[in-house]
Amino acid sequence: MPGIKFISDTSCDIPPDLLEKYEIDMVPFLISLDGETYYKEYVELSVKEFYRRLRTQDAYPKTSLPPVQDFFDVFKKYHDLGHEIICFNLTSKFSASYQSAVNAKNIMLENYPGASISVVDSEQASIGQGMLILESCRMRENGLTSAQIIENVEKLKQNSCIYLTVDSLTYLQKGGRIGKANALLGSLLSVKPIIAVRDGELIPCGKIRGRAKAEAEVLRLFDRDVKENKDKYRCYVISSDLPDKAAEFSEEAVKTGGYEIERCYDIGITIGAHIGPTVLGIGYIMKYEYL
């Protein structure tokens, strides 16, 4: 039955069960581990295999944005079925995926002037982008129109954030995505950077000596933002190939702050390629009802 169809590039890191539940379609990024052969994320290279190779090979992955044709093909498929289309993309400050989708939309409109296609710069990454989509799915379930959903999404962007720590900024530096976090570069042993993902950028929040203290600082910053209105937010933990550590971190957030952690999410290949296999963080997004 025609309705609102959500599409995203694969940087959103929404797990398969939720993709299926909400019927979200994805357009894959391309990943290379040798600088020559490119694989479609999830389709030709699994997250598990990616992190295995990242840990065992001396390689810094490269990514390539989804081609315009790939977005066009998906847009046409759902337009032909009568759907209104809303496509979410990785922050334009990290990637040209957003522009690729905009180009595909413009080609669609040249050929199908009546097509209903909206392209959204998420101004987020990983499951921060995914949470915008999942909140949009809840809006759709509650009968909001495409225009109402997009209006709320623009507000939700200003009410979401991820705080994280990572053992090294090497992957970000190699991949050219370090941005303002360049201020955190240093060679002091055991010093861990603290970073916020907000407004489409990596924002430096400090450096802490020791992983345990860095994780505590991530929780402190999160708690500072959310504690006065915790019922108004959906909260989640993210990690890159650290499931046991993520579970412990989630338990600590519940124990120390009384937070209801929705889920521990895995960072996928596109984001993992640029930030590495040691990320641990916590994020939030406001429930749309409280906008």
C-alpha cells in the first residue's frame, strides 16, 4: 500500500531487525581495504568480517559514496509503487552522499515531475543518523505527514548528540575526517580523546589520561545534557566491535544515572572505516512528542 517510504545510505547503522520492522531501505557505501577493490557495505562485506580484517591486517580502509545511479534506482522503484520518499544521508560535512542523493532526486524530478522525494542531511553519523530515521518511523506510525515529519526532523537535529572516546585518532586522521577534533591530536601515552558528534561535526571535548577515566567523562557529559529531562530523550550506547564493553557501559549508565538505555548499537563499516575499532560512546535524541 502506498505511503511514506524511508531510505538511507548505510552509514545509519540501523540493525537488520529494525530495518525489517520499519521497512527501511538502504543504499550502500563502497568500502576498500586495499585501495583497489571496493565492496558494497553489508551487501558484499559484513561488519564482522570488516572488523576482523581491520584488526588482523595493516590497512586503513577507504570509503566511496553511493553513486547517483544507486539512489536513482531506489527512488524510481518506490516512486513507481506510489510512495512518498524521504531519504536520510550521512552529515554533508563528512561525505558527499547527501549531494549524490540530491542529484538523483533532481534527475527523478526531470523525468517524473510529480514525484514526492525529500532528501535530508542528517547532520549526524552512525546510529545518531539512525535514531533520526527511527523517530521518523514512529511519527509515520502516528499518522504524521511527510511535511510534518521533515519539520520535526529539522528540530530533532538540534536535540541530539553522541559523546564518545576512542583509543586513537589515527583512523580519523588517515581518512581526512578529523575536522575540529584535530585539536585533540597528541602523542602522550594513555591519553584518550573525548569527542562529541553534534551539528554535523566532530567537536573536541578534551583529553583524559586512561580509558576508564575517559569513559567516565563521556558519561558525565551525557548526564550533564540529559539528567534534568531524561524522560524526554531516547538514550543508546554505541561501540565499534566492543559488544561486551558496550553492555558494561550501558549497565553503568543505568546504575549511576537511572537512564533507560534503549539499545547497544554497533558502528558499521562506513563509520568504522574512519574511526577505528575501539570506539565507545553514548548518545541521545529527544522524543518528537516533546519538541
